Amino acid sequence: MLLKHCTSTNSLLTAMTKAKQRQKHFAHKPDSGGGGDMVTRTAKPVSYSKPASSQNHWHSRHRFQMTLLLSVLVALISILAIVYWVEIIRGTALLVATVKALLYRPAPKPIEYLLGDNILPKAQKKPKYTGMQREFVDPNSASLHKKFALDFKQVQRIRLHNMKKYSFNYSVYGIDRRANLSLQEFRDVYDGKWPVLITDVIPKWPAAKWTGQYFATKFGNDRATMKAVDEQYPENNQNIGITMSLFHQHIHDVTPKQWTYIGDEIFIPMRPELYSALGDIIYLEEDFYKLFPPEIRPWDAMMLWGTANSYSSFHMDPYNWSGTNAVLWGTKRWKMYPPGQDDYFYVMSGIHSHFPMDCFKYNSQLNAYNIDHVEYPMFTYGRSVDFDQHAGELLLLPTGWYHQVYNLEETFAVSSQWMNRNNYRVILEEIFKVNKQLRATLPEDVDDYSPEEKVKAIFRNLPQDIIQKGRDETWFLINQLQMTQDEMDQKGYHLPFNWK
Ligand SMILES: O=C(O)CCC(=O)C(=O)O
């Protein structure tokens, strides 16, 4: 209506101004009958002046929303910072330490730094342990209903204290070679605490007489799981079932970059003649693994037959168990890392071990014997106990230690593991980590039971699917080894180094 009478911008402005004045005038008389109508009609143009106030309204509404959003964000960040302050400080410190390690490689500190209070670079003021913690909780009084982790430093204090009971001249930060070691001294000083080499056990085993020729003759057509590694062309790497005779025939056809390694969990356990030739180890007299239902009990005599230059992965053992390694011939070079140094090892997460009972696998991709300091700068801080293990020596290695083995020459060993009063709580925690439902099945009063009864209680109500998985895993291994050469060819498997 108004626009109809307007012929120019000027007249429009004049009309708007007049309308505004009228609106002001009538605005003071809102109840004035027909005037109200007038306001309605003449107020229309006033809508041109409305944007300012509605914009203000829009702005203030959005400012309010933004402020609200920011406040929520700040509150959330503050809560996260309060809850995760240790991780945040630790993450920042690790970042700084990584940059430092990349810029100039710090000289490794002596291993005693791991045990004292003044340990490690700043990044490690709060060491991260796989299955370990700083506050010491006595494993035997720690409730099974709650999470548990062991304090390695406290374990070391106990070890150092216990050493005073005996007259042996211990190598506190190195490796002891022991004969006639009593069970009590083993439990006090080494079991779950520090590795030790036992020199007087294997020579008594019938298996001490085994040779490569014996395996090639007696089990020539039987297969074992072997990995073939070609470091120059890793795409050629294979995991295959190899016959004993073929493996033995090519045992010396290796170079530092091309090697093979039999690592077979069931070859020995499946053959009574071999299994019974392994003698007893008095230190493993108490073994809670025997309480596991057979379907989910870890296999306990792994054949490790490697060519010269072969090596294991850098890892901590499954279930965080304590392990044995009996060298029957050859020499193994070990690097063993006391617990508390996980941040340096680039451990892959979320990987599972193919054991009868599900558990995590703590493996790193790094090779401690040929370290790439650019890819793994933090590894420079790691401290290890280094030693060679010779034929006839039995290594007992404790829970929680990362390690890697390098075979200096053709080497044959048998490995196993144990679970007893000194490590059962750590192992149970590993089991609960993956099989969470098991903790919920425990009786209320389980903490009053003896260690042995506690372990039994866990398996009393074991779900059938866990048992079935155990069976499946074992059958998978057995089927794998029954593969013939023809089947191997059909499946496109082949050896990387012309071995046929
Ligand atoms: O002897 C080997 O190659 C590996 C042994 C090992 O790492 C272990 O028994 O946990």
C-alpha cells in the first residue's frame, strides 16, 4: 500500500519516517480502538526497521548457544584432564622424550636405574607395566574380585632382601648360573623375580641325547610348523609344515638374512616317545596349569629348532606366564628386559595369542638385534640383561619380562611355562582381561580360598564355548601338520629358497 505511493527512494524514506513517527505516536495508545487498526496498518512499514532488533536477538541467541557449547566443552576437557592427568602428563613427557631420542640418542643407563628410585628419563617417572603397577599389593591377599597388577620394584626389594638369607655371590643385575639350587632359594630369589640359568637339570634328561639326525631318521616324514624368513624380500616369508628330513637336510643352507625356524607347539606333546624323554624340573613342582581343563591347558613342550641367525620376535609371553627354555644343542643369545619399560617397546595392541584359552599377545615389531632408531627412537632408553645360553642350560624366565632370542648357531630347544604361588595372580588377571565373564562367576568368598582352590574356582563354571574353542585351536594345529607336499603345491605354498 505504502509502496504504491512511493515514486522514489527519497519519498520512500520520507514515508517510512512518517510512518515511524505515527507508530511512535500510537504506540503509546495501544488500547485506542480504531487507532489500533491504524497501528496495524501503518505499522507495516515499520517492519523495515525490525531487522536490527531481530538480528540482535539472533546474535544474542547464538552467542548464548556458543557460550553454552564452549562451557560444556571446557567442562568436559577439565573432567578428562582431572581423570586422565597422569596419562596427559605422561603422553607429553613421552613426546618430549621421543623428540630427544630422535635428536640425540641418549647413552643407555645402567640396569640398576630400573630398580632404584631415580629411574629412567623423566618420561618414565611413572613406569608403565604390562600387568604391573606401582603400589604393591600382596598377590595372595589381593581380592580376585578386583583388578590386580604387580609392583615390580617391590618384587625386587623382596628379592634383594631374600638374597641375604643365602651365601651365594649373586650377580644382582646380571644372570646367575646355578647348580644344586634349592627349591626354597629359587622361590626366594628368582621365581617371578629375575631370570636364572640352571646348569644341572638338562644333562639328566634322556632328551639330552637327541640330535638332528635322530629327528630326520625317526620322524623323517612328519611335519612341524616352520617359519621361513627372507629379510631382503619379506613378501617371501612363509609359515609352512616342513618334514623333519627336509628341514634337517637344509639346516645349514642359510645366510644372515635368510633363515628358518621350527616353532611347533604340538610336535613333541603328540609323540609319547619324545614327551617322556623330557625330565622333571623340581622348580616347577607346583604347577597350577595342571588344574586347567585339558582342552584349555597350554601345550607345554614347544619344539624350537632354528638355523643359525634365526631369531624370535620381541615379546612378552602369553598369559604373562613364567617360562622355561631348555637348550639341547646350540647357543641362544638373549636380551631380557625387566618390567616397567613397556613405553619403549612399541608393543602392538589388541593382538590375541592362538592358545587353547584366549589371551593377549604382547608382541613388538622391532628387532632388538638390529634396531632402527629412527622408526623406534624410544627403544634407546630400554635396559636389558644380556647373556648367552649354552647347550645343557635351562633358562627360567620370570613373568613380565619382554625378551628376544637370537640363535648364534643351529640350536634346538624345548620351551614350557609354569603357574604357581608366585605368579598365579598375574596370570589370572591376563585370563580375566580377555574372558571378562569369568570374574563374575566367582563365589563371593573366593578370597578366603588357597591359591590352588582359587584357580579351581575359576574353572568350575567354565562356559562350554571356551572349552570348544580350546579343542578347535588344537585341531587346527594338528590338521595343519597333516598337509602333504601335493596339498602344499595345490594351495600355492612354496619354500622361499628352492627347497624341494
Ligand atoms: O627360543 C626362542 O626362540 C624363543 C623362546 C621364547 O621367547 C620363549 O620361550 O618365550
